[in-house]
Amino acid sequence: MTTEDRVKQMASVVPSDMGISSVGTQAGYERGKGTAYLIGVAVRPTLLFTAAFALNITPHEAAHATTSYMLGFSSTLYQMWVNPDAAAATPRQLIAIAVAGPIFSLTLGLISWLLYRQRYCRKPIGLLFLMLAIIGFYLFLGPVAAAAFGGDFNVALRFAGASKLLMNVISALGVLMLPTLMYFMGNELASWAPPWFRRSTAVLCTTVAPWLIGTVLVTLVYLPLPKFLIAPNFAGSVFWVFAVIGAIRADRTMPAARPIGSLTRADLIVSAAAFLMVRFLVHGVRLTH
């Protein structure tokens, strides 16, 4: 082998001086950042789940209150529910008030998902948009799945005069769609774990912890709550088990194509803003004419 050939061979394996490194080199660099970095990576999905939930459910309730106000009825908006003074409302007005929240959540979910896929999936802030999309879809499909039993769509369907058969069909569709959605979202969430995490660690950090620890944190942040909201909040989270299954079955043979960062200043600012919004509404805000 000539000297020129040796130089070419060395150039082909040595990273360039433009900051581009192999996946193995990058993983080794991230692994060596220390305990604080690892903790930040591990808790980030749970923190952003909590923030995304607050940034979705409270505006969801605000959509109910705003619709009620626009139809001429006063209401009191709390952190996780709303009391509209809609005793004199017509069935059509009550339907509009009931569906306003789920439609808002679906819209927020779709916008967040499009922003995630088209712009932010390879940026650290992308995880927040992914969580916003998941919670938005969840807060739409959850009431769909519960249409035969209670919740926003149950109220709307009853005032619309829908038959019990129709309610059951809609619930069945929701029960089929929500697990499917959560399975694929769990698959996507798993890609936000560093490639050098063991599968069990990746599943724990990206789906199990947001589901179990995040739901507890949400409940604590939102206290005080009426008893009729606490149990459904935990029971309604059961579909996250399908996200866990999706994460378990995720393909981790390919290296992550996105930066896996620890907690950022933006994460903390967004979480603090969400917390302050919730606490501001604990005693209720009156929307009156």
C-alpha cells in the first residue's frame, strides 16, 4: 500500500473537524456527561408529560367556558372543570358547549403533531410537541370511548337525542382507536431514549414513568379537586399501557436520528408557566356578562 493510499484510508475513518462524529462516538460522549445529565434525560419525558397535560386540559376546559360565554351564559372556570350557568340553554347550545373542549384538544393535537413531524422531530423541543399531540388526541378519543357512559360526547349525544345503539357504536370506535393511537405513540416515544439505554430503561423513562408518575404529579399539581374527577383521571390513563407495549416493541436497532438532550431552560420555563396557569385557576375565574 502506498503512502497516498494510507492517507486516504485514514481520512475515511477519522471524523472531520466540522463537529461530525459517528453514532458510537456521540453515544460515548453523552454517556460520559455524568449523573446529572442521565437524570435529566430520564425525567424529561415525565416533566414534559405533566406540562403538556396542563397545557391541554386547562385550555380544554377554557374552551367550554368561552363557548358558554359566547352563547350568552356566564360560567366559572377552574383548573380542571367548568361550571356554566346554562340552565336556560337550548339543546343545541348545550351540545356546542359540550363538544367545544374535545374539538379544541383534537385541534391542538393535530397542530402539535404536524409541527412535530414537519419541523421539530429532530430538535430537543420536539418531545414537548409530541407530548402535546398525544395528550390532545387522548383528550378527544377518551370522550369518544366514553360516549356511552359519560363525559363530553355523552352529554352532546343525549341532548341530540341519539339512541343507545349509536352511543355504543361510537364508544366501540373510540375503544378501538385509542389503543391503536397509543401503541404507535409509544413506539415514537421510545425513540427519544438514548440508543445506549437498555430497552427496559428506555421503556421505563419514555412511557411507564410519564404514565404512572406523571399522572400522580398532575393530580398533585391540580389539587384541590372534586372527588368525582380524581378517580376518572387515574382510570382514564389505563390506555397508556398500549403506549408501553408500543415502546417495548419499538425497533431500537437503528441509532437515534435526533439529539437526545437533558432538561433545558425551555423545558423549565414551559413547565413553570403551566404550573402557574393551573394554580391561578384553583379558586375559579368568573366569566360573566
